Amino acid sequence: MRHRTAFSDLPAPIRPRRSRPKRRPQQFQASPQRRSRLIWLLLMVAACLLLTRLAYLQLLQGDTLHEMARQQQVRPALLPLARRPITDRQGNLLAVDRTLYTLYGHPMLFRQAPGVVAQSLAPVLDQPANQLSALLRQQDTGLRLAEGLTEDTARQIRRLRLDGLELIPQQQRFYPQQELFAQTVGFVDIEGNAKTGLEMTEQRRLTVPQSATLPDLDAVLPVSNLQTKTPDPLQLTLDSRLQRVAQEALRDTLEKYSAARGTVLVMDVNTGALRAMAVEPTFDPNRYFDADLEWLKNWVVSDFYEPGSTLKPINVAIALEAGAIAPDSTVYDAGQIQIDEWTIENSDYESSGRQGTLTITEVLQYSSNVGMVGIMNQMLASEFYEWLEKLELDQLTGIDLPAEATPPLKDREQFINSPVDVATASFGQGLVLTPLKLLQLHGAIANGGKLVTPHVLEGLLGENGDLTWQPQRPAPKVVFSPETSQTVLQMMEKTVSDGSGKAAQLPGYRIAGKTGTAQKVTEYGYYGDGRITSFVGILPVEAPRFVVLAVIDEPWGDNIYGSTVAAPLVKEVMDALVVFEGIPPSSPQALGGIWVRP
């Protein structure tokens, strides 16, 4: 019998419990209208912040930010006018600053193909496009494409608006007259260092304060925005017109006689102002690196030579001033004399054998060496030596140029105890000086007996044409009386009118002068075949204004004397001088009775 179990007696069946999902927190669901309002509010806040910041930068920080921007747009560089210009007395530029550019390429920054860039640059740089294109493919940056570019060329390149090009400005000194004033003005090298001439001696005065910068060519600041004032120029006493005549005539003379070197000097006898200082060989200061080192120096002030017969008028003035002779004195010229073991003779002794009694004027007229020995023998040797010291033969002239050398004077005891030294000194041999010192001495003959200071500096020229600065120079030293100077001047006039200086005659003008032909001492201490020919001229005799000296070193040929080589050169320069300076003729009748001031 099956028993039934009561359900109540059995355990309840185990049924799996169903898990209930957890209730998530209810999220906020913004409506579209509320979302729009929120975005608008945020934008308004941002706009207010931006406006506030903009107002702060513009109103409170504007000046500061503008200056920062300007500094970023300009590149510190040398001022284009870092040195004053140098001009001649007519205002012609002799030296001036200019800015040149070097062009670099950086292909990595190009937005166009190198070939396209090359095609754009080729006509501006005047270079073949294929060569530029090949160069631009050599490396990614730092390619030097051209140098020495002018401001105009740089402006053309800037207008191309090509990315990846860089123009680097560089200041350079430029000499428009090229070789005309090379030894006087000097030059500044590529690094900006003054090396010779006035550029070096007047370095401090020529330099002007740097007050501006050069614009970066990639910036928006135009060059015209730079306010640069041209500084006052340094004006010289030299005249470019006369200098050019002297330089060309000197060069022609050197070529004609195959001479080693030469100079022509023109000085105002009353002030010492030089109107011309032509020197050969010379060089172009724009290309100083191509010049021989010997050409860089101004041998007119640095080298000595024995002047020869051009010193005779100075010695005649010494004898007259000392009372050893009178204007109407005479000396006997035997043509040849013996002093100790030395024989002294006139230059024309072998050809003419001329001898006899000469006046002092004739001694100069015929350039008699023996006659000069006779004149100076009327003085004590010690007195002669004292006069050489009084004339400052052993001192500088004081010219405002560098490297002037002090001429050596023989020891006093040696001189006065050596009859041959006294004899040779009487006709300009055995003692040395510079061409400039001889010019100064003849200036004293011309101006009434005063040693003036030769100079080339006039001063700083202001905007209104007045000098804002002038050099201070010592007062002229009186060495001869006006009577002595006038007497010697008249004697020298006879040398030109009737003597060895006839080649320097200028129609209508009274010219005084003296020739010189001196032997050169060799490196072994004796006189060789080399000569230095010279001529000094003074004009006009009735009212002397200028002294002109030409010195030609080692001319070669059959007829090389001061009268044939140097005198015609001085005449050519004087011919231009009377025109440029407006000097009226001494005798208008000699010119047909008509003369018009230039």
C-alpha cells in the first residue's frame, strides 16, 4: 500500500531566485534650449576675456610691444654712415660709406622648386639660371649666392618675395676718385680698420656715433623709415681738378722716362694749404689688396733724398741773411775744384769747360756747383750748420699725415771739421730731406721768409657751409727777411727766363724756379748712375701765391736733367693752376691784351 506523504511533511523545493537589476541614478537631461543658453554664456565670457586682454595689450602695453616688434624686425648692424665723408675743397667726395649685401640661400625654406627660384634670381644677379639652380641643389642651407650687392640690387631681390633668401648687410668704405688721393686719404680694410692716410690719423674725428640700425630685408619696415642724418664731412684743402692734372702729367712723365717713382706738390705759400699731392706709383683704395705694399706708403713724407741744385736758392738766402755775401757779389767759377781727395765740378764742365767770374744770380742761373762752394766758403762752417738747424732741416714739417720721417742731420763736429761735407752741402748733396720739407723751404722764399706748416686738412664742414672745427697750427716761423726772400726770388726768375729753367716758362706769367739733378747714393755708400731730377717753381713773382715741386726718381735716357724731365712737368701743372685759381697774368699783353677770369 503506497503511502502518501503529506506535502506539508516534505521540504519546500529550492527554486533559484531571480536577481533584480539595480536601479541607476536618474541623469539630468538638458533641453536644447538650456544647452544653447549655456554655450552662448561661455562664448560671451570668452569674448569678454579676449576684449579685456586686447584692451590691456593695446592701451597699457602698446608702446612696449611696438618696440619689441621693431627690435624683431630690424637686425643690429653697423650704421650705414658710421664714418664721415671726406671731400676736397670743391665738395667732391673722396671717401664715403656705403652698404653692400651678401645673399645667402636656404633651400630647405623654399616654397618653390630651386629651378624656379634660380630663374627669378638670374636676371637680378646677372648670373646664368642653370648655374644658380645647380648651386641651390648642393645643400639645404647656408649657400652664399652673391656678395657685394648694391642697395638697388638688394631692393630688387626683396621685391621678388621669395622665401628662403637672406640678405646680410655690410658696411664698406668707398673711394669714388679711386687712385687719385690714395696715399693722402688712405683706406679702410674690409673689417672696418683704418690702415693708412687720413683715414687712420683722423680715425676718432671721422667716426660718428651709431644711432640707427639696418632693417631686416624680410621685415615690413622699409628702409626709408630709418632716420639717418648725413654727418658733417671732413673737408680737405686739395683740389680734385688740379690733382687729376698733376697725377696724369706725372704718370705720363714716368712712362716717358721709365722712372721708378715721382711726385708733384702744389702748396699755397701763405697758408701752407696743399692744393695737390700727386704720387706715383699709386693704387686703388677700393682694391687695396691688389696693391704692392710699397705703393701704400706716401714716400713724399716718409722717404729722404738728396735734393741737389734745388737747395741752392735756400743756401744763397742763408749767405745773404748772414751777411756773407751781397746781392751784387761775385765769385770765381773755375769749373772744377779739388777739396782734399775729392774733385768737385759743374755738371756741364766736360761739355763746355765754362769758367770765369759769376754774379750770384748767374750762379743760380747756370746752376754752378763750384760757384756755390765759393759762396758758402764766405761763412764759417759752424755758422752754416747753425742755419741748417734754424731752418729745421732735422725736424718734421708738422703735416697732418701719418708716417712723416725726421730727416737726419750730420753730427755737428763731423760737419764743421769736414770741408768736403760743407762743400757738397752747398749744392744740395751730402744732406737729405723729404720732398715736403723742400717744398716748405721754398715756400719761405716765396712768402717773405716764413716757414708755414704744410697741411691737407681744412676742417669739418657744417650744413650751412661754415667750418665747425679747424685744426690748430703753430704760427709761422720767420727765418729770412722779406728783403732777402725778394732778392732770391728775383734771382730764381732769371733761372726761368734765361737759365736752366726755360722749359717752365708760362706765357704772360712771371715764374721763378730752380732745376735740380742729383746723383743717388747706392747701397754701398757711393754715388752711382742713378739720378733724381727735380724742379721747383714759384708764381707769380710779383705776388707769390703758389710753389710747385716735381721730383722724378731714377729717370732713364740720354737727356735726363731737372731742366728736361721735371721742368716741363711743373709747367703743365702751373698752366692748369692759373686757370683753376683765377690767377691773372703778370703781363696781359703777352696774351694778346685780353684776359678773362675763369
